[in-house]
Amino acid sequence: MAQILDGKAFAARLRGRVAEAVAELGAAGGPAPGLAVVLVGEDAASQVYVRSKGRATREAGMVSLEHRLAADVPQAELLALVAQLNADPAVHGILVQLPLPAHMDAAAVIAAIDPAKDVDGFHISNVGLLATGGRAMVPCTPLGCLMLLRDRLGDMAGLEAVVLGRSNIVGKPMAQLLLRESCTVTVAHSRTRDLPGVCRRADILVAAVGRPEMVPGDWIKPGATVIDVGINRVPDGAGGSRLVGDVAFASAAEVAGAITPVPGGVGPMTIACLLANTVTAAARAAGLPEPEGLGL
Ligand code: GUN
């Protein structure tokens, strides 16, 4: 039976470390880190995320600024808000919640964010810095996955890592992070031939495809470390619903050496890493040393 990687407990410790770093920054004459979250429209899941981000930000001793815009707001108005936040010295992190309404060009909006305040790590400057080994803002979900992997495995050099999924938010940055750890990295996706065979090679398997329980236990190498990024709501057979990952947990846990549960695995790490990135951005903005233990 696999070890269960408790992301909820790990994230709680990381949030504690963030709160310490916030206090240290203040003691060194630095600012209270400020995170601005921009929500456009009424998407139900996004509203839940934004609320919990605001709460976690305040609990860590940071300043949370929320901006809500109507679903039909012109893109120019969102860009003007981003410009205002870029110029505001009290704002150290800017997050524009995705997805944006269909009439907006998300790439153009992300490009307008000051890369130094891009706590999502989505700006092409940060994407490029990550790919070239520079001082990037690292996307929160892959950063959280990396922290769990380091905690479980320590040195990952030479391990076979398979990332299932090639999104800009998770799959691609995750592959870059594993490459930086000197893993041998394969990025697999919906068009990959012999997906089961590719997955069975993996010492580290990161599943980020958004397909409920797509990876069964017999795709997993015995002893592998499995990180399940999926959060899928499915019918529970009793008229309600439940959350499942991209990995079939019960069968996978019989084979894997370690596995993250859903919920309570990767999910809680994402917000904790957002806070960590915001403190890092605030320290850099103030010209102070970056707090230890919050990033790469
Ligand atoms: N929507 C779902 N996940 C994310 C995320 O990590 N960042 C942003 N900005 N929007 C999201």
C-alpha cells in the first residue's frame, strides 16, 4: 500500500512558513505583501477559488485586494485595471483568474501584467526564465507538486518522469521543473501512442489531463511516486457528486510507492504556493533577500 502524500498538512506547514517570512520581511523594513486578485464574470468555481485565496492571504498576514468586473466588461477596461495594479507600489502580486470570458484574449491580458508581479508565472518572460534556468516566478500548481516530490524523494537526478498533459498552466512548467531536477522527462498527451507503456516507465508520474480516473493501477510502475493534479466532479451514484482525480486512486495506491489523494493532495498546495510567490515578489520589490524555503 502506497504512502499517502498529505498535501493538506504540507500546505498548512508552508502557509506557516509564509506567515513567518511575512513577519521577517516586516522586521527588515519591508512592506506587507499585497496580492491583487481580479475576477471577471460570475463563474461559480472561480468565485469559490477567489474567496479562499482572499482568506488564505489575510491569514498569512498579507493584504488581499479583490477586483470584480462584470462578465461583459470591455477588454480595454481590464487592461486599464492591470496597468493601474502594475503601477501600484502596494501591490506585489497580480492574479487574473482564468478562464476569462470568451470575448477576451487571455494571452494579451497575461502579457500586460508586470512579470515581476506575475505570481501565476504565466507571462512569457517567466515562462522563458523557467525554461532557461533563470529566476522565474514559477506557476503555483507545478511548484506545489515539486515541493511534494522533493519532500518524498529528495534527489531526483536520473529518475524517469512522465508528465501526462501539456497545458501551459501545469504540464509544460512541470516538465521544465523536473528537467531542472535532472530527471529524464517525457511529456505525454492525448495523441501519445501506447500511453499505458509510457506511464509504466515512470518513477515519477504527474497526471494533469482533467479526465476522471483515467490512469488505472496497471499503468503504474511498482513503487512509483504518483502526483494527481486532476480535480474532477463526478456523480456519486446517490444523486450527489464527489471529487476524483485523473488517477484511479484505489487501484493505483496498491501499486505506487506514494500517491497524492484527491481532494487533499495537490489542491491545497496551489494556494500556499501563490502566497509563497507573493512574499517572494514583495521581497524582491523591496530589494531584500528572498525568504528561504518558499521557491525553487
Ligand atoms: N484558474 C484555474 N487555475 C488557475 C490558476 O492557477 N491561476 C489563474 N489565474 N487562474 C486559474
